[in-house]
Amino acid sequence: MEFVDLPCYNEEKSTIESEGIAVIRHSFRNKLILFLVIATMVPFLTSLVVSYFFTKQKVTEDTLTNNSALLSQGKTNLINYLDGVVQASSTIYTGIHLAELGQLYDILLTQKEIDYMSDKVIKSGLQVMSHSVKEIKQIYLYASVSDRSYLASNDFQASSEGKYVKLLPFPADKSVYFEATHLSHSYNIALNVPPVAEPVLSMHRRIVYSPHNDTIGELIVDLNLGLISDIAQSMFTHDQQELYILDGEGRIIFGPDPAKWGQPEAGDWWHEALQSQEERGSYTWNKDAYAGINIYEKMKTDYLDWTIVKRLPYAQLTENARQLTLINGLILIVSMFIVIASTVYISIRFTAPIKQLIRYITRIQTRQVQIGDTQADISFARQDELGILAHRFHGLMQDLDQMVMREYRLEIANKSTQLGALQAQINPHFLNNALQSIGTLALQHDAPKIYMLISSLARMMHYSMHTNESIVPLRKEIEHIKAYLELQQQRFEHQIDIVYAIEEGTGAVMVPKMILQPLVENYFKHGFHPTSSETSRLRIEAARVTRPDGDYLQLTVEDNGTGITEQRMQEVRKQLRAANVEGTEGGASIGLSNVCTRLQLYFNGQASMELIPAVPHGLKIMIHIPIKEGAA
């Protein structure tokens, strides 16, 4: 008997190939490589990101702290320098007293007409003052009592009548103030040298008569921006940062563009610094195509209201962090190449024996499908745990092969013997020939009823004699059952009510031969009692049902007999699940388990049998057989 056919082999081979593709897709080696790479990359990348942001924040904080200290020092230097200029200008009150000429302040206060000697004292005083501070370019003096202006530039002096008309109004609440950077001029006083216009910072001092606080003149000191520029240049890095010194109105005292000195700053980025009440601080700015931090330091004195603003772009702030990140990134890339190469090597070394073992198992599966042989050789030289596993598996497969082949052959022999035994119980050839002779004799003696019963028995004999048919249409199985039940009805004098409910179109469905008689016979053996007052009822039903996995033929044999206990029901169900053959006394019947086993053999485990208690009593046996395509 041959149980292996080509369609089954192709389906099994396709399944193995599909499993192989799934193994490749979900390969342990790939997962191991991916895990090791991720386990290596995540700490590296996390460290890189954390290091970058931490370094960026720390560098920014340190840069702000250092620049704030630098601005504070520059502010101190500027104030000290301007204090020196203010102090030098105060010698207008405390100049050297010349016995023969008197004091400069007294001349400005008392003399309406300036004679030669007084003029000499004034020019000498201005000359001395101009040499007191190196950066003084020139000094302008206006004496209101005499209504006369004086100008001293280096070693040149000159004077003229009247006041320079373009002087700015003096603030009412100040006696000294600094005018924003502007181009120098000669105050309309002609000197012996041609004037050279250059940016200067002007200090204005009002000369007052102390007892009455009356203004008796004005002193203007024009300063070259050399020292102020040097101090400012020391507070920032060229080509990377910008430094501005602004007065209270936003005019530029010092800035990166000398052409804009003395002009109001066009942007509004400086408003927050000038309007802040804090002496120092910082704020971010991300407008006007500029992204960075502005640090400011206020310079407030009795005569000064300036603000130093230093602009630090983010690119300069994070330069060190980027450089460190770049170095770490290069190290990471090199490390990643090493790690990936090591990971692939280790993974291959670790998983190669596993893949070899999988190939060995696949080869065994393929050979099992083809010829039922698991004797595939395996070459495994490893001595570690995987080598031991391979050798143990090889030995296990050899033992399993011997056991499977023994059980397989035994199972085939048992099934063949059982099917033959089932047929041998009711189909000896000589009995069929004898029945034909008896039927002919019954007709000759005018006994049609006897002839009918003998014909039913003959049909049963004829049906069982065709041993070459293992699969038959359902209608033949039903006809066989009808012949069998006709004999039973005659035997028990029509005490049985038999109902057939065969759905149209199910008669052509192919079913295993001799699957209904054991179920019906089971009723007469265990559930039927002739002495019962209740009419015995037996219902045989065939219907087509649809399930999610396809169409099925549902065969039902239901009776109202005594039924079976719950404990016995569980035992029978367990036997059916195990597909064990249920013997009877003397081996008279194969029983329900044999029917279930044959269904499993014929339909590859897709058919099923159920035992259900009938209502109000009795037993219902249901068989579900898959309907193949093309079956009616």
C-alpha cells in the first residue's frame, strides 16, 4: 500500500522552502548583528549627543562669564580714563597761579576786556591742559564774560570774538557730559595749521561761578579715539564678534564700522540692553539674519550714560563644541567600522554551526518527504556545546528514524488488517452465491418477503465484496445502510422508526467506504433495547455546511437510545483524539475509533468526528468531511 504521492510531496516541499525564506527573513544571525550594532551605536551616539549639548552649554556659560568679566574690566578702564580727562579739565578752576598774571579762573570770571597778558595766561592754561592727556586733540574755551573763544591744538593757539554758534545746548542738570563720536572741526577759529577732520569724542564742561552757580563759560575737550579704541579692541575678537559702545540715545560711540560712529544704530537689537535696569546681563537675538547672544555692561556716572554691548554669534559660541563633536564623530566612525567588522565576524562564527544544523534538519525533512528516510549525514567537528547538540541530535534522529519506520509499517499493517477484517465479517463470496440460490428458491415458492430480505443481504454482500474501492459516493454508502437497516427492521418487527434527511446534491460527495455502518451498528449494540415501550428512532442526515476554511459534508447519526454516561463520553472522546482502534470482544468490530482513524488518513487530518448527547436522551454522532473542488 503506497501512502506517499507527488502532490503531497510538492506541498510539503513548498512548505519547507517557505520556512527557509522565513528563517532567512528572521535569521538569528541578522538579529544578533543588528542587536550588537545597536547596542554599540546607542551608547556611542548617546554619549556624542550628550557630550555635544553639555559641552555647548558649558562652553556658552563659560564664554558668557569670561566675556562679562572682560566687559567689566573694559568698563573700568574706560571710566578710569574718562575720569582722568574730566579731572584734567577741572584744572580750569585750580590752574597754576602766576603772581604777576593771576589765575585763569579769575580772569574768566572778572575780566570783560582781555588784554595781552590775560590772553597769554588763558592760552598758557589751555596749553598745559592739552598736554595733560595724551589723546587730547584740541581744547575749545568760551568765556562768556569777555564773549571770546579760544582754541588750543597741540602747540598752536588762537582766539576769536564771540561763541561758536553750532554748540549743542548744554543739559540743564549736568555740569559735565560727553558728546557722541563725531568728526573734529576748528570751531570757526583759524589756526596756523590746516585742520584735519577725524573722529573725536568731546567732553563738555560748563564753567560756573560757585556761589551763584552762574555759567561763565564752556570748555570742550576733543579726544582722539586711540586709547578708547585700544580698550574696546581688547574686549572682543575680530572677525568673530562685534562690540558696540552706545550712548543713551543709541548713537554709536564705538563700533565695528568707523563710518557709522556718531550715528544712531539702525537696528533695534540694542533696545533691550539700553532699557534694562540691570547693570549687566545678556539676552538672545535671532532676528535680522543674526543668531547669537548679546552681552551688555552699563557705564553710568555723573557725566556718562553709556552701554557696552558685545555680540556673540552662536557659530562662535559653539565652535569648540562642534570641534569636540567632530573629533568624537571621527572616533565613532572608526570605532563603528571596527565594531561592525568584529560583530559580523563574531556573529558568523557563533551562528555558522546553527545554520549548519538547520541545513541538516532541512535535508532530513526533504529526504523524509521523498523517501521516508532520515539517515542524512552530518559533519560537525566542534567540541563545544553546539557540537554536543549536533551529535546528540544526530543520534536522536537515528533512533527516531528506526522507531518511526517500525511504527509506520506496523500502522499500515494494522489498518490493512482492520479494514480487511471489517469487510471479511460480512462479505464471504460463497455466502453471496448461496443467498442468490435461496432468493431464487423463495420466488419459486411464492415468498416475496423472504426474497426482499435476501436481496437486501445480497446488496450488502455485493457492496462489501468490492474491496478495490476505498472511496465511494455518499449515495452508495446510504444504499448500503438502507439494506442493513431493512434487515434490522425485519429482525425487530418494525420497532424502529428510521428517518433519512439527505440534502440534494450531497449524494455525489466522495466519502470513505464503510463509515456509516459502524456508527449505526454501534446504536444496535449499545443504545437499542427491544423491550423498551418507547418507539426507537434513528435519524441519518447528510447536509452541506460552510465554514471559514471551506465547504464540508456533515453526516449525522442520531438516536434516542439509552446514550452513554459522561465519564464514558470523555473516554470515547479521548480515544478519538488519540485515533486508537477500539476493539470489541473477539475482535468483532473496529468501532468508532477505526472510522475516525480512516477519516484522518484519507483527509490528512481535516476531517473530524464529534459525539454529542441527544435530547432528551440518546447519542448524536457527527462527521465533518471536507468537500474537494469539483465534488457535487
